[in-house]
Amino acid sequence: MPQARQGRGAPRKIQDMHQNNVIIIGGGLIGTATLYELASRNVSAILIEAREEIAMETSFANGGMISPSAADPWNSPGVGRHLLASLFDPASGMKLHAHMMPQLVPWGLKFLRHSLPEAHRRSTLANYALAAYSAARIESLRTELGLKFEDAPSGTMKIFATEKAMKGPLQLARELESFGLEFERLDAAGAIEAEPQLHRTQDKIGGALYFPSDGTGDARKFALALTERTRAMGVEIRTSTRAQQLLLEEGEIKGVVLDTGEKLSGSVVLAAGIEASDLARHVGLQLPIKPAKGYSVTFGAAPLGNEAPRLPIIDDAMHTAIVPIGDRLRVVGMAEFAGRDKRLDPARLNALNSVLERIYPHLVDRLDLSSGVPWTGLRPMSADGRPFIGPSPIPGLWLNCGHGHLGFTKAAGSAHLLVDQMLGQTPEIDPTPYSYQDR
């Protein structure tokens, strides 16, 4: 394996590099947002995407929520016990498969170490700062560019079976409130006022937290709309093209070798989701990112008429949500450590349908569960729950990866933060928590 030359002081700006050209690897939410940000600042760039179309992987049918309220990483204190219990529970919201345990070391040890209360709190605060910044940036792009992606500023709501179950999330919401998070604590009656279709489950709701500043939208349509604007600037986007390896010469990244054998010269941004760690490893850089498999089932909401839910409802304990997106209703969630296996597990899909039946029992027959369109995707989860945004230790290589379950929420802000650093401009938020250094 070639060894990268690392630790050479401050990263060089784009203008100082051997080519005033940037190659972005990855055409999902993160990559397309980064491409737009570069193009809008007159930086020559090209995007490489392995799939036949943009946003066909984790950005395709995800939860569709823009939710700074969900800033806490999933490795919360006590997660180790939950993962061990999940070995024997096929319906567990976060599930570990026994055969994966050897492959998750040392990532898993770092994941557990960052579940300690103070480490988890630091990551949560960093994620919230980025998520809130990014949500504002998404709104700016929507209004400035007239983007259409079935967005709705409806807020989101977490429901809990008991007040005790709400204690930890309520404490977190109160802490984030001092940093700008808006929320309301609701009883069962208040929850039903916010989402009338919960009326059949009133006796199962011990409390709720409503986050009015959250929103929803179709993540893939957002990526496609942003791509359309970028193409209009004359920027090149290559689909059905895989980045085979990074070109490392004299300790610097000088470009990319494609699967066709063609070589592209320029600096590189890794925005390739779970593939980012493979490309980095081949040039001697370890990125602690592992896939966390998630599922969704999407239903056409037309049969529900005016009884269609209007608000995303989140079951925090099960890592699941029921999300209205345009004329569809999507049940989404779970986190499964199953490597890169993208097969649809019937037990996991049944668990999502069970969530729908439990929360909206009166709507299930009208939706017809057999009509749901299933999907699965692999979230790129970093060991400490924070994304990598900024320069890598290898000159010419920049990072924008590891966003976990908040790719849609963080995409626009991450792109803006990265390009500020690439151009040597002062970022609007502190980039330190997302730096590769000391991680």
C-alpha cells in the first residue's frame, strides 16, 4: 500500500494546488451539494458517480426529514447493552448481527468509547450546530433557486409510550434549546391536536416532543433539482463511472483513475458514502466509517384522502418514523449492522409495517400493506457520530463523508463549510469538530 505524506502543516487552498480543478467522487446528496457549491463560486469541478443516475443509493428513498432536532448520534450511552440484546431480537430498532462482530473491530470499540456521556454530548452539540446551519442553507437554496422537492415546513414530532421514556430526549431538547432548538412538550391531547390522525392511539401516548422548525422533502428530488441547476452552469457530471483508485504521487493526491482506465487530474473530494473508506484506505488513510443499513416502505397516500397524516411521527426507541412526503407516506428507519448486504429482510420490513399498524391502526386497511414499495440503503456512519468535513492529512484530498442518518439535513451546510475551507475563506461555523485530526 502506498504511504501518504501526512502532517505537513496548514492545508493548501485550491488556488495553490497543481490543478485548479476538483473531482468529486459520489453523486448523492453530499456530492451534488458540494458540486453546486464549487460551481457557484466559479471553481472548475467534475462529479463522478458509479450508478446510472444521481442519488440512487442512500439518498434515494430515505426518511426525507430535515431535522436538526435529531442531532444526537445513535451511539447513545448504554448502546452496548442494546446491541448485545439485539443479537437475539430480529425486530430490534438497532440490530447487530453476530457474524459482523469481528469486522466491526476496531470501529466498534471507538463507537462504544464515544457513547460515554461527555463524548456523546460533544458530538451531539457539533451535529446540532452543523444541522441547524445546513437547514438554513437548504432554505436559502430553495428560495434563491426555486428548487422543487416536495418540501413542507411541517415540523416533526417524537411520541413516547410513557413520560419516563421521554425523560432523556426531553433533557436533550432542553440543552439544545440554549443553542437555538425550538420545541414544545406535549401531552397526549396536545399530540393529537398537532397530528389529528393519532386519535386512535391516544391511550398509548404518554407524551410527545414537537419540533416546529424541522421540515420534510424528497431527498432525491432535492439532489436532482440541485444537479439540474449545476448542469445549467456547464458543469460536467459523469454517471455510470466508477472511481477505481486515487492517484497518489510523491505523497500527494493528483487525481483519480476511473474504471475505464482514464485518468483525471485535480484535487479530490471524497463524498462517496460507505465507499469513501475503501478509496481512502488504498492511499494509507483510515476513515472509521461503517455501513448502517436502513429500510423504508413507501405507500401512495391517495386512498387516505383528507385523513392522510400531515406530520412526521418519530418512534425514538425503534429508530423509526412515519413521514408524509408529497402524495406518499413513508415508513422508515432502523439501523442494522449487516456489512454491505442490501438484501431486503422480510422481518425488518414487517417490523416497519408493525410500527405503521401500531401508530395508525385505522389507516392500515385503506393503505393496503401489500402495495408498499420496499427499499434499503446503507448509511455511512462514523465511529464518533460526526461527519468528516475538511482537508485530509494528504495534500490534494478533501473529505465530506460519514454523515450517518442526517445526510439530507447536513448536506447543504457541509458543502458550504467544506468549500469555505478549500478556498481559504473563514467558515461561518467552527470546522474543528468535523476535522479528520484527533479523531
